[in-house]
Amino acid sequence: MTAVVKPTLSSTSASLPMLAQASTIDPLSLVQQDPLHIDFSAFPTALSDHENLQCLTTHLLQFGAVESLNLSNTTAEAEVVDQLVRAAEAGGVSQLAHLSLCASRVHPLQLEHLLKVLKTRAPLLTSLDVSGNNLGDTAVEALVQWIPASLKSLRVSSNSFSAAAVTQLLQALAKANLPALTELDLSGNKFDEKTCQALHVLLTTTEARTSLKTLCLAHCGLDDASAPCVAEALHTSAVEVLDISENDCLLCFALELEASRPISLPASLRVLSLADNPCRRTAVSGLAQSLRGCRDRLEGLFLSHTLMGDASLAALLSGAGALPALRVLDLSHSGLTYRSGKVLSQQLPVATQLEELRLANNMLEVEGVMDFASGLERMCRLTYLDLSSCYLGNCGAVAVVTSLLRSCTPVECLDLSDNGINDAGFRDVCNLLSRLTCPKLRHLGVSKNACTKDACSSLMEMMRGRQSACHVVADETPLEELASSSGSRNNNSPSPSSMTISLQKCFSMLKTNAKDEALRCP
């Protein structure tokens, strides 16, 4: 999970072996692992091989009971879609319920042909993901004509749809009055006032008022002039997951439109992303008041690039009150300084369920993190802590690790990258992490620090002294080669970028109520 990663909208993958090269894939064995749920998304070039594609087609035709098919990120886009059409025409997708063609370079004409076939040949299809294909407005008519009465999930983000095209799609969804529509992702497409009005109609006059649980509107050009009707509609909706990041519409959710119609966030809300919506200081109290309506249920709150300094953070946390269900909090890039250390120490331990905390790219410095560390000892459920680029220095890094040791906090992922830690500080951190009382770290980020090759021995001693494996990321340091060759990176270890869990993955995990393992690092 990172400075907030933009929602990735490909379908959730089934568990598949992580093979390094597409050429080593045995598609038959992959299909046999779970013949009902086929997922090629982890192997983007696999279907470029004609034999692999033929194997998939044969399975669809002969087995005839595939329920989900994930072809996201495939690079042999034209032939893949053509083969899928042929298989559908021959009855190979009659049981298909979930189809993902996310970022698979589908052409609008191909999509039109495919949807025409699926309308009659895939009567059970309830979930479609065609995000990230840059389809353009010509594809909207095909989507409108296809919409089945049983549709539950539609993801069409990042397709360069104009506001008129999105309006047309929303009007079609409202006209269909779908009884079970639970997820709608329109992120990365344009909105205007008419589009917002069409969404208002969908959310207030159709079954979507109670059925829709996930709504993603990131980077849609929403602003304070066009979005008030959306805020009003959401106020009475049953939405649980809301992503309005990368817009400029925060005032709509922070202030009352009229004294008689207070606008607040829906009480049903469990996950909220306001990332990259600059929050003016005058609006902080209104936003805090709006959060009060959903604070008892709120589990994920993403505020990266939203707040503007220490005063804003203090006003928000005190104004919103206790957040007893909060499990994920992202305050990265919030303009915080050492003054916020005490606020974090006092307010965050009240969130007794907090599992993941991101404070990256704030100038907490040594003084701030020393204050924060005292509260860290009381966060008994914390499993992920990102303090990268916080100007900690040696003393700050040691204070953080010491607090984790004292509290026995079950931290599995700790990112101390880009904090000016030199050899002496790195040695102290490694000595602490070598102790038997150390939390069982699985991922440690120390990239872009000031250590030299002299710190290699400290890293080696830590790796030898630990009872459990630890994946060390030391990019852009002399330790990078050692971290890579020490065995800490293997086929099952994530890349440095996967130290961050995507927003969409967080959404999915929170929606499934997987309380024990939901937000642990990959």
C-alpha cells in the first residue's frame, strides 16, 4: 500500500503460481488448478503463444462451466478477443459470471461484437471489467445495449469517455433499474453538471439507492460547482466504499448546502478515499463534522495530499472524534511537522483496531517521531507502518524500532526509507531487529538512506540472527546487492513497489470482512 496508489480495477486474482517467464507456463496445468476460475492476468504475454490461447479456447468449449475469466493485461489483444467470441458463439461461456478484460487493449469494434454475443450466450454474466482500454465514446453505445438485468458489477474506468458518454451510460443504468447493482467504477472519465445529475437520479430513484455498495469516481473532474447533487444523493445512499480521490470537490462533503438539508457522508460508509482533494483550512471542521456520521463504521480513511499542515490534522482528528473501527489511515503528504507528533500520539491509540498507518513524506523529524513513538507503544494491532521520507535520522529510526519492541506490536512491514540513516543508525536498528523479542518483520524498507558498504555486516548479522525470514528493500544504497543476494528476495517476495497495497485491493479486503488477514502486507 505507498503514497496512495491509484485504484487498480482489474478483477481479483485467483491464487496462481508466480512463474517468472511466460514461456515456462503450462496453461493446461494452470487451468487444471481451478477449472472454474481461469486467471491469466499474472502472465500478460502467455496468450501471445498460439498454443496457449488454443488450450484456453479448448477448455472453454470442452469444460463448458467456467464461472470467471480474467484476461487482464494480455498483450495478444486482437486474437484473444476473437477467440473468446468464437468460444462464446459455440456455447463455451454459458456459465460465465465474471469477465475481466482490464488493460487488454480491446478495440471498440471488438468490444461491440463481443458484447452482442455475450448478451445471448452468457446469460449469467453479472460482472464486467473493461477498465483501462482507452475505448472512447464509441464503446458506450455497445455497453448501453448490453446491460443485463442481472448486472452486479461494472468497471469502465480510464476509457477516455466524455461527460456526454458517461451521462448516457448512467441514464441507461437508471432506466434499467437494476435490482442488484453493487459496484460501479467510472474513475478516470469526464464528468460535468449533467453527468452529476444523471448519477443523482441513479442513486435516488432506482434500486441502486440501497443496492450500490462500491462507487469509484476518482479523477473525474468533479468540482464544487458540479458535485453538490452527488453529495446530496450519497448522503441517503447505502454506499460502503467511496473513492472520490483526485478531484476538487471536498467542500461538497464538508459544508451544508442548505440549513434544512445537512450534507454528510453516508452512515453506511466503511472505506473513504479523499486523496488529492486539497482541503482548505476553513473546510476542515466541516469535513470532521461530516465524518462523524460514519465514524462508528469507518475502517479505511485515505487522506494523502488532502490536509495542509499540523493545524488541519489536529482539527480533523479532534473534530471527528473517536474512530473505533478504523483499520487503515493514510496521512502521507499532509504537510505535517514535528508539532504533529503529540497529536498523533494522543489521538491514534484511541483507534484500537488500527492495523496500517502511512505517514510518508511528512517532516516529522526527530522531535516529532520521539513524541509519536510514545503512542506507538499503545497501538497493539499495528501491522504496517510507513515512515519513509520523514526526516527521522538515526535517533528517530531507533526510537521507532525501540517502541515497537517495547509494545510487542505485531508489525510485519516497516518502511524507514529516505530518512538520512547512516552506518551508525543502521547498525543500531539492525541490532534491535536481531533480538528474539523483535516483532516478526517480513518486510523492511531502508532504501535511499546514507549508509555505506560498512553497514553490510550489520545487515548480515541481522539476517542470520532472526528466526524468521525478512524481505529487505535497500534500493539506491550500497546494501542493495546484498539484500538481493541474501535470499531475502525470492519468487514469493514482492517487489519494492508492492510494499504498498493498492487502494482497490484494500477496498476488496474490507468488503469481504476478512478481519484476521485483510490488511496484512502482500
